[in-house]
Amino acid sequence: MPPSVLRKLPSWLTLSPWFVMLCALLLSAFVVGVGLRNASRESAFTAKLTLEKGSALISTLEGALRTGMGFQWGDDVLQDLLEKIGAQPDIVTLAITDHSGKILMDSNPALAGTSMVSAAQLATLKPSSVAQWHERILPDGTRLFQVYKEFTVSRFERGRHGSGRHGHGFHRPRNALCNMLGAETDADAQWLIFVDYSLAPLDEAKGVDARHTLIISAVLVFLGIVGALTLFLVRGYRQSRQVVQETTAFSSEVINTLPVGIIATDADNRITSINPVACAITGLSPTEATNGTLCTLLPSVWAVLSPRLTRGVSVVEQESRCAFASNRRVPLALSASRITTEDGQVVGNAIIMRDLGEIRRLQTELRRQDRLVALGNMAAGIAHEIRNPLSAIKGLARFFQESNPADGEEARMAKIMTQEVLRLDKVVGDLLDFARPDTLHQIHIPLDEILGRAHRMVQQDMETRHIRFVLNIPTPAPLAWFDPDRMTQVLLNLFLNALQAMADGGTLTVTAQEDDNDLILKIQDTGCGILPEKVQDIFSPYFTTKASGTGLGLSIVHKIVEAHDGDIEVQSSPEGTTFILRMRKG
Ligand code: ADP
């Protein structure tokens, strides 16, 4: 995956999963806290409301009782009143008890005579003229909100009521109310009024609140866990992608920089990837390569590999000359092996190819160098032995030539003898040049000076053969770090070969140009050219196509150029030959 895709992820996905989890836990703890606080506030509020409601109800009942005293209500009227008030939906019980907690009258008549509260409880409740509440728990576990208040009727009140309306004296109303409520003494009559409200709606509301709070908290915790897990997954995914990316980048870097050609195919031998070296060897572009099979695109490679690959056997360094586009034949070392998965399934082939061209060239060059060294040593010995007798023969031939008439047969023979001795002397001279050690005496010398020396040596010959000399060198002439004598010999040998190749006249062009620290010299003739199959041999000693050639001229040139740490190459066609020298300037 390209890194840009990773970068496009929303920023929250980069948060730490632990942080998200902690936030969710804190948030749910907060929600629970707020829920509990609300619940307790709501309870207090509901208790206050219910207490006020109970208190109002008790006050109303008190008023009714006092009125009842005046009107001398009977038990049935009072009972009826209690039942009617107690029938309100949220009231469980409405009861009047004596000061010991015994129920005198109850909205549920069946409870009359039973005990509303024990004496111990009553001591804790401390009833007074102010309405109070407590939570009453019935034997069956039912919780009730009980409002209670003391109800006192003074003697005076009883008297007032009794004498006011009916005018029957003090005792009658007292008796009527007290009888009605069961008070027997003359002391201030004291009763307790209890109203029980059901706690079920409040409990239910609390339960709903608690459930909501719990659900919200659970949802938050769940979201936190899901978020954290998502972030863990995203992180894991990102990390795996990164590992894959790094591994891919590393392997493609390795594959692209390896100095060998690598081709990967799928199980059907379709090329899936190819590295730059393999492209250079096969001449295929990556797009061309990944559009076809090994068999159709590289038949010569497939011909070498297929016999073993189709049998599932690896190929190890098999050497072959493989043909590629435009009849290019490249010596290759081919290796191939099947790519298999852990469970043994074949998913393709990996092919490695090494271009042996350079190695072959170096091997040939090495062999040539070895031959040259052996030959040089031998030549030096032979040349030494031959030169002394040759100068004696030359002296004698001159003597015969001079001591005989110039137009006689003896003189002609002596002349031929002298010419042959001179030719032999040149051969020996070439041999000695060739065998001479590579020690150079280099100096900084202008190029035109060396070119001038070589040119002067062949100038006469050029004129005789009608050959034009063209010089293209920069002005001022470049300086080079040459051994003047040996470089003059290089140019002389090349000029002489060019002259001999242009039997019917022509043009010899010398061009020089600078390239960084190199000096490139081109010696171009318009001669007969060199046959393509001979080109590779011309630098070998004793290779000649001339009747009187020694075949040492270009070997000497090659040796001197190499000693100067330079290169020489040749380009030839039937229109002419060009020798290109790349020499170091400094
Ligand atoms: P020689 O000149 O004695 O034959 P060289 O080593 O100088 O030996 O050259 C080897 C051979 O290379 C020549 O015989 C000739 O066939 C070929 N050759 C060299 N230079 C040229 C050239 N300028 N044009 C054509 N052939 C050439």
C-alpha cells in the first residue's frame, strides 16, 4: 500500500487505544455518579412532596375531626370519612391511633384494634405537632412512606365545641368525640394520625433511572472497548502494512541493484516481475515482459530451462548462448528454481541469469596477454641472436654490390640481398619493440608535436600515394602525459596501416577531442576496411593479411596504449577504418 493511503486515515485513529478506553471508563463513571446524584435528589424531592401532601391531608383530617366534635359525628361518619380519604389511589392506609400506637380507627376497618407501631418504634419516631415521615417496612417486606403527626384536642376545645352549638354542657361533646376515638381520660386527648403512601411508584421511577444510567454506562464502556479494539486493530494493520512495505522496499531494492538478471514467473510461467539487469540482457521492457509468458517472450531461455523445470527439478548455472531480439546472442549462465509455499504448492519460478560476455572477453584478453608475454620473451632472445649475423650479411651484400658493375647480375643479386636483409632487420626491430619492457618516460607534451613527428615520417609516402591528410584538433593543442617516442610509434604504425589500406589514394583524418580527463583520438582512413570476422584478430601478434607484413604493428600499438593506461578500439566498414584511442591526459 502506498504510504499516502496510510496518511489519509482520520487523525482520531492515531489515538492510543488505552487512552480511548480510559476516557470511556471515566465517562461512564461520571454518568453513574450523575445518575446516583440525580436519584438521591429526586428521592429527597419526592419525600418532601409526599411529606407535604401527607401533612396537608392530616391537617384536613384534623379539621374534620374538630368539626366532627362539634357536630357529634358518630363512629360510622368518621369511619366513612377515613375510608373515603384512604381510597385515594396513592394512599395505602389512613389510621388514627392512641398514644401507644394502637389503631383506633383505620381506612381499612379490619385493622382497628391492631398495633400500628410498637412502643419502642414510637419512642424513636418521636411524634409531635409537626408532620414527620419515616420509611415503614411491613412484615411482608413492603416499604411504605409513612407520614405521622400528633393530634391533640384540649379540654377547652372540647368544651367550646360542646357548649357552642348544641348547648348540652361540657360532657356530652367530650364523650362523643372521645368515645368516637376511644379516649377515656379528662386530660388533653392525644392521638396520632398515620398516612401510609406506597413507595412503589418512587421505587419504580428510581429503578427506571438506575436502569437508564446503567444502560448509558454500559453503552459507553462498550463503545470504549469497541473503539479501543478498533484502534488496536488499526494499529496492528498499520504496523503489518509498514512491515510489508519495508520488506517489499528492501527486497525490490536488493533485486533491482543485484548485478544479475532476475525474472519471476507465476505457476503458468507468465512473467510477473523482471529486474533492470534482466531487462538489459533480454532487451525486454518491464511492460513488455509482464504481458507474456517465458515460452513466448524468451523462447531460447525457455528451451534451456523447460526440460528440467517441467519435471520440477531446479536448474543450476547452466551455460548457454541465448538468442534475443535483433539476432543478439548473449552467453548466459542460467539458474532456475520453483517457488513453493509452506504447504508445498508451486506458485511460480525464479530465474537468475548472468551475462557471461564480459567474463568471456576478460578470459580471452587474459589468454592473449599470456601469449604475448611468452612470445615477447622468446622474440627478444631470437632477435638478439639474429641481429648480429644480419649486420654482417648486410655489410657483405653492400661490398658485393659496390665491387661489381652496377648493371650486372651480381649487383642486382647483391641489391636483393640487401633489401631482404633490411626487411629481416625490420622484422627483428619490430620483435624487439614488441618485447621491449613497458617502462615509459612520460612527459607533458602538446599533442600536435607528436602528431607532427609521425606525420613527417610518412609525408613523402602520402604524397606518392595521393593521400590527403586532414587534422582536426583543438587550438591550442591539448597537453597529454605521453612517452613521446612510444606514442610517435603508435601513430606511425596506425598511419602506415592506413596508407597501405588506401592503395588508390584517399583521405587520412586525425581528430582529437577532450572528454573530462581523457583525450580521444580518432585516426580515420577511407581504405579497404577490415572484414568483420577478422576484426577480433587484428591486435593479435603475427596476424597479417599482407604479403610482406609482420603482423606486429597493431600488437605494438595495443601494448603501448595499454601501458599509457588507455584503450583502443576499431570500427571498420568497406568504406574505411577508424581507430579510436581514449588516452588519459594527466
Ligand atoms: P601488418 O601491418 O604487418 O600486417 P598489423 O598488426 O599492423 O600488421 O596489422 C594487422 C592487420 O590488420 C593487417 O594485416 C591488416 O589486415 C589489418 N589492418 C590494420 N590496419 C588497417 C587499416 N587501416 N585498414 C585495413 N586493414 C587494416
